[in-house]
Amino acid sequence: MERRGLNVRKAMLKRALPILRWLPLTAASRVLCGFGKLEYRLHRPLRHAFEEAVGGASRTLECDWDVSKVSRELAGNQLLWRSRDMLLDGNSDERALAMFRVAGKEHLDAALGEGKGCIVLTSHFGAHMMPAHWLYRQNYPVRLYMERPRSISRYMARRFDSDGPLAQDKLFISRKGDSTDAAGSILRATRVLRSKMVLFIAGDVRWAGQMTETAMFLGRRMRFSTTWILLAAMSGAPVLVVTCPIGADRRYDLEFRPAFHVPSDVQKSGQVGEWVQRFLSIVEDQIRRHPANSNDYLFWEDGKDEAA
């Protein structure tokens, strides 16, 4: 999406959110989506961009979508997606947690019960920062392993301020880092798992250089980070895929899937690429089922990435 337009939307969100938080949260969520739909209706170039992207994806994925309807819903959900978890700022746990419908919590608890920590494998599908927010609200011992997210709630940002070898700030990674930085970050992430904590990491991050593999996604071959696979293989920690689409009522349908384990010899056996593809196929299936939650996937351009 065009950067200038993104900046305008973000500025509008920062002004609107403090007012919207006075509303019931589901109503506030619907209002945000309504802003996105209104922009879609009034801004012809934007509307054409959405319809072109959705139409192209429907052909690639061989889905019989109503392109106009999906485009309108995607425009609404995308604005809510860009607000990350900021709508929940300043709310009590009771009020914030009421925005979630949660399935599979027993899978998360069982994985942690193995005593090896666990990897919660997320993506940029749906309300992608909301699972981390929920984990914090439920007092799970969680660390994020990703680029430092922008435009998040103060509630979450305060959790980044910690000291010691397992401090959150030390786990944020950068595309500008070298091989030494990468090795150090892997070591710190392994320590998190050995401390029986939750490591929250995205499996759909396009990356270049070491610890990457190419895979097919939305009809194109792209290169993705394999860090989550290497960490799971090295640590023996169970991996749970989490999804969080925005529902029709603008609440969050958070689901933890049953855990699985990555073989310790995954590199030696040459199967890393298969695990990358396996996860991306899960994401593609989610897009087929919930195209209005596809966020920026349909607008991805070769060689261009956007931090969380």
C-alpha cells in the first residue's frame, strides 16, 4: 500500500482512538471498520486497488469470492488491523478479554506442561498482535521474537521494559544486523525457551540472507525466515500455530491449534523448506476461508517488506 496513505491513516487513528475507547469496545471496533469502508466507498483509486488485489488473489487461489464485498470488508478490517491492540489500551482485563473468543487454550497449557517452553507461531493474518495482548492479559510468561512492533498499546509497550538476560528489549531483531547479531538473538531466544516461557514469533516473515528458505505463497516464490524452525529443532520446544481473524461482530476469534514438534535433525535431513511450506499453506487456507482478514498479503510487492 502507498506509504503516504498509510501515514494519513495512522495519524487519523491516533486522534480517533482516545474518543472511541469511551464506547463499548465492539461498537468502537465497528466504528473503526466503518471508517475504512467509508474511505473505500469515497476514494475511487483506493477502491480500484483493493478490487484489483482481491480479484487477482481470488484467481490465484481459485476462490469464487464476491470481489466487491470482500474488498469493502477488507478495507474496513485493514484499518482495525492497523490499530494493532491500541483500542484495548486503558481498559480493565475484564473489558478487554471480553473482546476475545478463545479456542484451544488447553493446547497451550498442555504444551507448556512439557516443561520446555513453547513457540506460539503467528502470522500477519487477521488481528496478528492480539494473541500477544491476550497472553499478556492472562499473565503467561511471554517474549516476542520479531522486529520491534510499531503502533501498539501502551499496555503492551510497558511489558517491553524489563531487565536481565531475558529482557524483551534484547529479543527484538533488526534487518540491519549481521551474522553475529543473528547468532546472539538465537541464543537469547533459546534461553527464553529453556526458562519455560512462551516465545511469540511470526512464521511468514520475508527475509534475506542466512536462515531462510524459498517457498510458494499466493502463487509466487518468495524467501522466508526459518528461525522458528531452527529454534524448535534446537530446543525441542513444542510449536502451536495461533490464528486470530476478526469476526463479523468485530471481536477476535483467537485459536490455538494442537502442538507439534520439529525433528532435531531437520537441517541435516534437508526438510527445513518443507516446514516453511507447511506453515504458509495454513496461512493460505485461512486467507481462502477469511479473505477479508488477509490484511496486506494481497498487496505484497516483490522485495518490499513492512515491519509489524
